[in-house]
Amino acid sequence: MRKSGIDTRTYSNYLMIAKYLYPSAGFGIGIERLTRYICGFKEIKYANLFPKIPGEYAYF
């Protein structure tokens, strides 16, 4: 931020919170994966309204 010339006082609250966060790869489950889990579907394509499967049409 300093290198780019951004005023760090503007984001001081966020920077203070960021000190206590652990580095991670992130956690984003996604709505389709959550729906698949809740509904007990075997494959994620059944939880998506318009699944994009290379080489296949979305016929169930």
C-alpha cells in the first residue's frame, strides 16, 4: 500500500484485523457444493441449474 501511495490510515481497521488472521488457501464452499451436500446428491452437476460439462449436454 505504501509502495502504491495509498493512505494506510483509510484502511487502518482492516489492517489491524489482518494482523490476527492465519495465512490460508482460503475457504469458499460455493452454493452448488453446499446444495449437493445438503441434498445428498452424488454428483455436483445435479445441484447446478445449468451444469457446464465438456462434451456433454445437460440431459438428466
